[in-house]
Amino acid sequence: MTEEVVAKVKSIDIGGEWLTNGHLKACILKLYPPTQSEWENDGSRANNLSMATQLLAPPDESSQSLLVQEFPEKSAVVIAPELAFGSPDFQSLDTLVKNYNQNLIFICGFGFSNGSDLATLARRTDVEGVWNIEPNPNKRYNGGWVWVKSGSSTQCYIFLKNYLEQNTEITVENIATGDYILRLNGNDIVVFPLVCADLISKEDGSPSSRIEQSLNRNSNNNRRVLVTGSLLNKKSESDHWKTAIGDLLDSSKTSNVRLLLSNCINPIPVEDEEIDKWRCLSGAFQHREGCKPPVKPLPYIRYVNGEKFSGLVLRNSEVGALFGKLQWTNNSSEGKQAFSECAQHVWSGDKFHSCDAICAADELYRFVIRNKGNLLHSKITSNEATRTLADSELEKLLTELSPTSNSLLRAVAGKIFQKCLKGVKQEAQFCPDQLYSRSENLDCAITTLSLIQHAIEAELMPEGKELGYGQLLSNNEEQEILIWDSSEHTANQLYSLVKEGIVKDGGSARPLMIVGRGNGGGSFPDEGRIHSNRLADISDAPPLNVGKDICEANDRVVFWKNQGKVDDILASADPRQDLVVSLREEIILPEDS
């Protein structure tokens, strides 16, 4: 027995050159979770098989598959989630991999499969079971298939989950586990594929501890080390996972391990950032030592960290595929981030669609989902009709901001929340990854924005109709509306900024209505038109325009409305109030303005 067998690690040499200039082309395949019927009966996952087909197979003789398009003439690794497929899908996947025209490591979860079926499958010459004793024919197993295609040769390895999830999986009838893990040794990379709870197990001889022992006992010969995790995990924010990821990467940090996770569960977005920031946990992770957060938000992925590790997780938990460059460096000359140069394709209407990489749109979309209803349900007591209308209008906004949408609104999403938070300070920027820190302001502003847009039939950041400071353009295109909710200034300070800035600067732009709220300090400004009071310094007064009072000569036409006035309308319990009419009366400027 070799040391690897004693440690219950089956080590297999696969050869091949898998890296490109020291990095690995990697695809995280986000698939649908199995239905209860599918995992209970080990049935085919038809939707997931369709996705795998479009990933690996060209649509016609004159085209390339999506994976080849993303990684032309490059070796790649693809990781799919736990229980992604059933036994009936094996032959289709096997054919797809064998017909793929580049070197490929394809890792996916299957189950729950009968031991007899697995044993029969492993008797094929192109399939090998990772076990010492054949699976019990009367038991069912959760495990993974790993296809290694190198040149014209393709081999599949079946490995079994060693440790069961302790809430649901442990109740599955006749469930059993394996006791070996797999180590694949390429010429330039070592890969350990694991399934979900195998990563969090702390029992004696756990899979993670065996990885550490295997790396310590056997020289990597400067090969890169990758651990993959196929997950079906509902609690991405769980301390169990943070501890497991940190301990694995800390215990193996001398080997500079990278961890790649794919989870098929998409947690519902929640308001609490400490929970929501982990998204679906799909992404790339490394030891925290030597890693720094990106200076600017990265497209498709988002920085997170724990006590011992850092990671880049998918911004969007949409079903689809994320492609990127997995790196083992943290420097400017070779690459700072563990995962970079990404592209994402979401699955909609039975096909993949390329995403647009607009971080601001992705984060605003998620912010609205996380905070939807907070203004009217939590902060303002309003009637059911108002809440229903607000929810309806926010749903329309979500449809346009969705990662699967082709709406032009996604391109200006950053301007929407920048104007909501910074108002007329156009040079000020706000990082989309920090939206949660201004939720008190932004959830109010976005809800108000949506309701006023509906009430006056305005356009939100319309294409080809340049706006100055507002987010909304009235339907007659003669008025702009700016919703501004600031945490930095009082309402009077906002008023003064406008008065001494854009009003005094003058100009003939469209009249602007500002619906403003400050941080709560001091009194509220008078509503109505803002005047510059140029007479306070006659020597500085511009030439007088005929027909205008000297006080307003060349002033830009700007009106101020306190947000509290709008809140009163939204909070009204008067059954006679027509919400739309009331909002319109407050916002639309007089004709002689």
C-alpha cells in the first residue's frame, strides 16, 4: 500500500499541460437544483443537461461551442454543483466530453444513485471508481463524476461523498458514503474534487485533513493546487462554511491552494449585508495572506473575506456560466486577483445570453430586491393601495435592471443611484459595492422615484434625451425631477448647495424640481422656487434681463420640495385621496415657471 492509499486518497496521474502562462481557464457552471422527485428517483436533470450541451457542443457545423468561444485553443476546467445530474445523464455527458475538441477536466455532482449502477458503470474500461470496496448494491450514494479529456483520450472517475449533510441528506433512505477522495496529478496542476459537506467535515480523517496530509507527504513539484467543491448549500453565510474555507486554505497555505466552488442554490437576497455579501458562495477563494481587495469593483464578481481567507464570488446568482482566469499570484506583474478577466452568460429561454458587465446595474438590482418595501412597509405607515402601487412600480424597475434584461436603463444605473445620493454634486461618485451602507437614504429615494415616475408619466433616464441634474423627464419634456436623499448634509445645507451652485450659475436648461431630504438636522427650507439673492452683492449682479426681477436675472429655474411633503401623501390614510393625482399636483411645476 502506498502512503496515498493509507491516507485514503486515490492518486491518479493524468499528465497533460493544463495551465496557460501559469493560470487556469475555469468555468463555474451554475445549474438548477434538483427537484425532490429527481433526487429521490435519481432521474435525469433535463434542464441541466441542455445547459451542458450548449456549453460543450457547437450548435452547428460552422460554429464553436460556448466553452471554446470563451477559451479558444486552451485547456479548461469546468465545475458544476452537487446533485447536478442523475444516472440517466451519464452517457450524454460522456459523449459531450469525448466530442469536445480541446483538453478538458469536467467535474459535476450526481445522485442519489444505486450502488449497483455505480459498480456496473465502473467496470467500463473508460471509467474508474475511486473506492477500495465496491459500493453496496442496496445503498444509494451522492458523488461526483470527473472526466479528464487529454488529446484523444478520455477517462471518467467516479468519487463518492465521504460525509453527509446533517440536516436533510442524513434522512435519505438507504444513504451511504464512500471513504476515499480523489487526487488528480497533471504535469502542472494537482486537483482534489470534493462534494459539499466533505469540505466542512471536522471528524477524524476528514477529506480536508487528508488533502493536507497528501500535500505534505507528496511533493507538488511546483505544480499549482486546486480544490473544487460541488455544492447544494442553502446557507452561504454559515459560520461552518467560513470556518471550513479558512481552515482548508490556512492548513495548506504553503502549497498556495486555490478553492473553486459551484453552488446550485441561489439564496434569496436579504437586507443584512453580513449575510447577503456571500451571495451563493460560488466563486474562487485563496488564503488571505498577500491578497488585497480590488481598488475598483470587478465585473461579474465581488470581493469577500473571512478571518483566514479572501474570495471573489459571483455578483449574480442567476443560472448560467461564469468564465475566468484562475491565478495563483497576487502581484501587478502576474495578476493581483485569484479570479479575473471574467465573462458571464445567464440561462434564459433555453439558451445562454451574454451579460453586460455593468456592476452598478447588478448591485442596484439586488439592492432593490433586498430593500423592497422598506420605506412603505417599515418607515411610513401607508394604506394598502399605496403599498401595492409601490411594489408594482418597483417590479417594473427590477424587470429593466435584471441581469437578463437588454434594457438600456442598465447602462445608466450608476447615474440613478449617484443622483439619489449625491444630487447636484455631479463629480461625486459612489461605489456600487457600498450601496448597503446608504440603504436608509436609497430605499426611500428609489421608492419615491418610482412612484413619481408613474404619477406624472415621466421617463427615467431616457436615452437620447440628455438630462442635467434630474433622473426623471416629464412627459412633455419640459421639466426635470431630481430625487435627492442625503446622509451627509441637512436639508438646509442641500438647499444652500443648490442656491449657491446651479441656481447662481444660471443657464437656460429645463426647469428642475428637487425633492430633497437631508440627514435630519435643523429646520426645513421653504418650498418653492430657489432664488440666488444676487442683490446681496450688487457689484456681482449680472446684466438685468428685460421682464425679470433683478433678483432672478439669469438664475436657473429650480424649485425645492421637501421629501416630507411627499411622505405625507404616501402615509395618508384618507380613503378619498387619489395618490397619483396628489403626487402630480405636488411635482408638476406651474405653467408660468
